[in-house]
Amino acid sequence: MAMTDVRRTPAHLLLASMVPVLVNPVAAMERLDDAALSQIQGQSGITLEMELNLSADRLSYYDDGKGVHLEGVRVGSSRGDESGAFHRIKVDIGADASLNLDYLVEDRRIEFSDIRLAGAPGVGMGGLFFDHSLQGTLRIHQGGAVGGNGYTFDTAYTMTGGRLGYRTNGNSVFLDDITMDVQALGVTLDVVGDSLQLVSPEVNGAWSVGAIRYSNQPGDYGQTLPSYGGVQGNYQLSSVTDIRAGGRSGEGLRLDNETTIHTASFIYLDDGNSLALRDITGNYRIQDLRLDVSEDRRGRPAVALTLGGLQGNLNIGSIEVGSSGRSFGSLNLSFLLEDQIFSGRTYRNELYLQGGGHPDAGPQGLRMATEWSLRLADLSYTEDGNRVIFSGLQSWGSGDVTVNVTRNEVRNGTRFYDGLRIGFEGLEAGYRINGLRVGNDDAPLQGGTELLLALGFYPAYEFELDGHITLGAGGASGEGLTINSDIQIRDGKAAVIAAPYDEGNGEVAHKGLWLTEMSYDGHIRDMTLDVTEEGLAIATGESWSTMDIGNVRVGTKSDGASMGRLRIQKYQAGSTTLVRPGGAGDVCVGGSGSTEGACAASGGQWETRGSEGVTIDMAQVLARAEGDDKKNALMWESNRAVDGQGRPINNTGMQLLVNDIYTSDGGDFDGDGVDDNRFGIRTELSVDVYQTRVTKKEDGPDAQGVTGNRGDEKIMSPGSAAGYRYVANPGPGDIANRPLGFAVKADTRFKELSINNIDLIHPVGGAQTVVYGAKFQNVDIRANLTATPIP
């Protein structure tokens, strides 16, 4: 271990500077020279000044004989030379015997080049570096929260010039230009039973990150580097933390924590445009979190984080985007993570940190063997005072997740891209939603989750996943994100429409319309994501995928009746999506007219759906085929032969192939000899939570025993046994209590959609073309749907 120029240090860093000495008892201790002694002043207190430059080849932690090693440790100047970081501390003893420290730290870097685990030679987790300057105060006096044997702390500090980075194989992603102001008053530290208890009754902070940057050149941290954007926020919270000795087995550490978020905000900035989460409140409780140096279930050395339980609630009062300050609405999430049995297997919440990452990316990276169990969560969305709840969300899974910072190259046959690469290896996972509730937590379960299919979200999904998503710095222009990904899914089971899996009397077979025995191979190139003045803008350079569905089943996912095999291929180039705040606004349902009077005159119903909500503008540009993998096509196969176990054999039945589907603008308007293809299929999808008119379809009692006549309106009535009643001629008070619905307004248009050929394919006779070509022109389809409880 080498220690150089250790002359002056602030008290709050004495522990950090002493650790390398303590772990190496043969390190020499040198007497301060006259020049150093001259910097110590004693008037009303003591002032210490020093320039710290400390280095250590390795700093190790051992747990039950297993070690974690921080290699290439250095504390010194952030300038990158051999100079030290300036420290000054003023020490004073108050009249109440408190210890008062005023400190200043300038231009300091704390870094280590790698994290390695004993038993895993040749690979590491990567290195970290942290540049910063600090100025603050710390007051310590005796007496904690439970007696005189503890301590109470009051602290406040300002951090400037911060930079926090993660490096693997010479590439780095780092937070640049970090500033932070923190004040924590009345923090107490006590020994309570067998635990060390830290109570923070009031912690206030504000922080900002000027930019999140990417570099593929070691030591390059310039302002001209591409940026993911910046983030900033503030918070006020209180917490109680108990720390005990003992891991999940043998030595280690146990942590229990309760935190209340009194207020907070989080803002993402992209070229001056913001995506803001405001008025955040909530609470969470961590139970029995253990830290061990151990092995994962496959015997690989790892730092193990295992959780007994995590329960909490998070409220986001407003989600705003763009320059207008308009809001999507608010979100609430309640969640419980703890052990649970899914599909006959017990899932736990465990994370095993290992070195290496993707094996072809180089020796440094992070591998996380993970398992999770989200036993129950409810996610609610409220806009214009109306609330819809995605109830009974559950999720489970296990597998490996890798993290590397990579550059644009091919290494050992694997294609990498500039950015932060998140990889998936053998990830087996699933989720399901019980249904929707509208209005409140006690409202009846209903369908409607299938309305999210337009966003690529299934009500239930189980799958095995491999592949990666690489997040690059820079959007379509300036700051933002660039995304490249390759995803492969095996043995997928996705519900298109699903009934509740638990209606209140215990879990039942999950029935619906299922896509089973599904494989998926999807690729995205140069997708950009930017926050603009209008909203969240997504543009895709190129994307292609193949989804092969072994059986489309009605009933359960395992043995429902099969409608045959379906293969869907997609190929798009230049598609765009804009997610903006504000829903449908004023709508004429069942008629036409831009005013309430005109709508009523046409027989329609005028609805004012408010200023909040979500609108998604999509332009899907379907490109012409460029081979068997890159094309838009739909194939249906039925009457397949079966094997000895009764399972259908693909490519043994009759197939209907709709081949090479593509869009066009209907002419060559730019004179390049090829028909233009920029308009694509344009869809405006507006989503609101809104009251709607629901009428009875038959005379007599319904499934809940509520009686009414055909055509009567359903009116919500909390005093009624079923929570509603039927009214023949509703008045204004009744209309105000119409049931809430999940309302979707859609408008889809295209100039020209072409199909190159439609074939019938016999397993013996081969393909016969039925239609040699078809074109659909100038199509405009409008729909207005509302999902409401139907007894």
C-alpha cells in the first residue's frame, strides 16, 4: 500500500483515511513536519488544513472467509495529476460540550478501478469515481433518542462540481455537474437492544445533475460529450434505520428501515424541456434486508442482497411534460414484495452481484443473478378527479441481468453499441393483472385492460427472455436517448383478453384469449427518445420482428381450445410516436358536431372529458419487404398433424399467408423514382377516465339481482345493495352519478395500404397465389370505446 502526502484531513474523513492503515498494521506512521504543524491554529478552537493524496492497491472486506476487494483505491485531486485534495476543518467545543465542525473540501476525487470477488479470477464489476467539493457544518453532542449513551447530530452541507461515474473496459457513463444541498437536524444514534438505531426526524435536500454523459475514451470528461439529459429534484423525508450484525447465514449485515417521504419532486431535462414528477409523497418499510459475501444458487461468488419484505405506497401528484405545463394526471402505487408461490414455485426477492457482465464485452462489467416476487400491487391513475385502478398486479421471475458500458463495435462475434448495455440471459418471468376498478378500491372488478394492447401491454404474460437494450446518449437532436435492442422470447403465454384470476374467493384458473407456445425475435435500431415542447417524442430508425404463436387458445393458457397457429411479422422504418398530456377533450359520442347543440341535434351525446389524460399520436410506416426476416406479413395455419403426445406440428397444415404488407403516400412526389412512404398509418389515441352512459340490455334482474327494464340507465348509488340502480329517466343528479369508464377515442388514417400477394400454402402442393395484389386507399376509421362494469 502506498500513502503519499498525507498531511491534513477533516475530521469527518478521518475514518476513510485511517482504514488503509488499520488493515495493514505494518504501514509506517510519520511525524508531522514543521511546515505541517504551522498550519494548525488554536484560538477559539483548532483549524486543520491538509492536502490529501492517498492510494491503496487493494481494500478488502471479508465475510465468513469470503472476500470483496476494491482495487486501485485513490483519494486525491480530481484533476487527474498526483496533487492532493485540499481539506480544511475548524474544530470547536460548544458551551454545552458539543463538538462543532466547519469543513471545506475542494477538488476531491474518490475512486477505485475495479471490484473483484475472491473465487472469480479474471473478471470484475468495473470501477467508480466520484469528484466533488464540499462545504458544511457538523454538530455532535451526547445524548440520543433513548438516553444519554447515544449521540445527536445536526449537519448541513453543500456539494458542488460533482461527477459520479461507472467504468467498464475503458468506457464510462457518468453524472456530470452535480450540485446538492442537504440539511439533517436532530439525527440520533443509539444502541437499542442488539441493533444500532439511526433516527432522522427531518432531512431536507435539493439536488441537480447538469448532464448524464457517455465517453468511450478513458479520462475524457469534457462538456462536448453526448448527453442523456439532466435531472434535478428535491425532497423532505424522515426515517428510522436499524442495523444489526449477522447475514442470511453467518457473518454479514442486517438492515431494517422505515421511511416517510413528506414531499419530493423529480424532473428530467432534455434541451430545456422537462418531464416532471411533482408533489411526490409516500412511505415504505424494508424488512430484513441482509448483506452477505456469499454464492448464488449456481455456486458463483457474489455479494448477496436478500430481502424479507418491502411494503410501501408512492403518490405522484402531477406528471407534466413539455413547455405548456399540462399534466397527464396523477399516479398512485401501493406494493408488497415478499415470498410467494407462482405456478407451483416459491419466488423470493434476492440479488446477487457478480463481476464480468456480458462475456464478450470484456473482463469488467456487472452481472446480477436476480429473483423477485411482487406479491401484490395496485396502480391507480387519476385525471380530472376520476380514478381507474389496475388492481391485483403480480409479478415474478428469475435469471441473470448484465450491465456494461460498451462502444460501437463487434467483439468476439457480438454486436455492441455506444451506451449503457443492459443484458438479459435466461430470464424467466411473468406478470398478471386481476382487472380494473374505477372510482375507488371497493369498486367491482371489470374488464378493460385489453384496451392497453395498443401500447403493447398484455393483461397477463409469461415468458423466457434473452437479449439486450442499450441506452445511448443523445436523442434526435441534442440531448436525449438513443436505443438499440435485440430481444428474443421463448415459450411465451400472453393474454389478449383475460377474466380475473381472483374474484374474491381465492385464485381460479385464468381464462381468456391466449397466445401460447409463442416465440418472438425483435430488433430496434437507432430509436430516439426526446422530451419536446409538445410531449415525449419517440422516433425509430428501423425495427423488425417475428412473433410465432403456436396456438391461439380460448379458455385457459394450458388446455384451451386452439384456433391454430399465427405468425406475425413486422418491419417499420421511420415510424414516430408522440405521447402528450391531455385526452380527448370535448367529444360527441354517437353523433357528429363540434358543439354541444350540433351533437345533440345529430342524436349524439356531448362529453367534456377535461384537460388531463393521455393522447398518443403514432405514425407507423410499414416498409416494403427486404427479405424473409424484414417484412410485414401475417400467416395462419390450421389442421396441423400432431405428434405422439398430441401436440401440433408446425408446417404440416393448411396456411393462409398475407404477404408483404406496406404503406405508401400514393405517388413519387420527390422525384426519386420510388413512391414516397412517409405518412404511414397514423393513429391518434386519446385515453381518459370519464363517466359514461350505460343502459340495460334486457328486462328483469341482472347478474347481481338488480332489477330494471331494457333501456334503463345504470346509476351508481352507494346506498344500494349492489352499489347501483337502474333509472328510466335520469335527472341531473342521476347523470352526475353515471359509472366511471376507461374511455378511449381513436382515429386511424392512411393514404395507401398495399398487400403484395395472398397465398394458400398446402403442406404437399406448396403455395398457390389467390390474390396477386390489393390496395386500400384514403381510409379513415374512428372509434369511441368505454370500458365500464357490466354485471
